[in-house]
Amino acid sequence: MTIRVAIAGARGKMGMEAVHTIMKNESMELVAALDYKEVGTTLAALDEFPNDYEIPIYINFSELVQHTKPDVLVDLTNPHCVYERTKEALLHNVRPVVGTTGFTDEQLEELQQLAKEKQLGCIIAPNFAIGAILMMKFAKDAVKYFPDVEIIEMHHDQKLDAPSGTGIKTAQLISQARGAKEQGHPNEKETHTGARGADFEGMRIHSVRLPGLVAHQQVLFGGTGELLTIRHDSLNRSSFMGGVVFSIEKVMKSNTLIYGLENIL
């Protein structure tokens, strides 16, 4: 069966990579793009895409569903409207694959319940890179032996959220194995606010934003006389495409919400 796919955010860097990936995939058909403003009737009309990419562009999701009937919506936009769009997709019986972060715990719980009621798969992935998923898995294993840990996540300077979804997800997984723990000197003081990073149950998350970066993270574990570092680097956005394709295929076989690819790899 050919999977009919729509993409939200096709003009972004991740979105463009996903468009090319799906167009080349024989088991998938890109049937539509969703945009927040009027940019043209098809992707072929845009400078970013070849002339034969006659994929229609919609700004209204209901119209997109009515005319193109997608099985899956891949959302690669931004945190501002991703919750509403994911909910709207489920209400239209379209399975979301979301690579955008910024959900609250309450929103995830509501989407979990909606996916369960609709018996539809929904995948929300803070990171689509397989190496990044393994980094998080290894970090969860390592903290059993090295409970003092700090996370440094580094991204391009156009990223809107900090800490990153990967940084938060890593901290959540570590917390499952370690629980809350105060680190550092009990009388420690920040002479400049924020110098020690975000506090997540005692561990610190530091966010770096610089041009030239793509997506990078290192998890540092400190022990007596030794330091363990687990690091992952995405050097370009093609590193995420294997996870995107895997998620599209997997969401078609699921009937619940899955948060993080580590739960299905």
C-alpha cells in the first residue's frame, strides 16, 4: 500500500529535505503541502523545488484533507502552533508524525487520550536521528553508575526553543533511572543569572545557539577521578530522514501516541 503523505513546513530546511526524501520513496506519495501563508499553488512554483514537483499547497487543513486525503501529516514547523495542528490532524483521522517540539505535559496527555479514542497512531519525536536516540538510551544506562550529569545541547541560531526537545527528553529519560538529585556545592551562587543553565531535577541543561551548528548534544557524567562523555552530532539534515521515513511507516501500524523514537526502535 502506498502511504499518502502531507507535509507542514515544506519550505523550511527540514521540510525541504523531507519533501525530496518522500518524493524518492517508492512506498510513499507526497500529496500536499500545508503552509501558513499564500506562497503559490504548487511546490513547483517555488524556487526551492524542481519544476516537476506539482504538489498542491494549502493554507487550510480541512481543505487539504478534503481534496488530497492524506494518511499521514508530517509536521516540521515550529512550537507556536504544533499542538493545535496535531490535534486537528487527529480530529480529521490523519496520523501525525511530528518533529516539532514545544508540547506541555498537559497537551501530550490530551493528545494521548484523543489518539486512543480515535484509534490512530501519532508519533512525536524530539529527534529523528537514530544516533541521537541511541545517545539518549546510552545516557539512561550510564546514569545508573554516574548519577552526576550535565547536558550541553548545541543548535543553529535560528532555533526558537531552549532547551531543545532532545535536551529535555534526555533529561526525562535520565530522571527515570536516577530521580531527582542535588548536584554541586550546596552553597553555590550564580553571579550572573542563568550561568548554571536550566535546572531539571538537579541536573543542568545548557543551550548553545550559534551559526554554523546544526544539532549537537553531549551528556557529561562525572565520577571519582573520571569523566564520561556521550556525544551525538548531526552534520546535516539528511541525518534525520531515516527516522522520518521509519516514523511514517510505523505510525500507520500504530493506534496510540508514541513520544520519542526510543519507544519503537
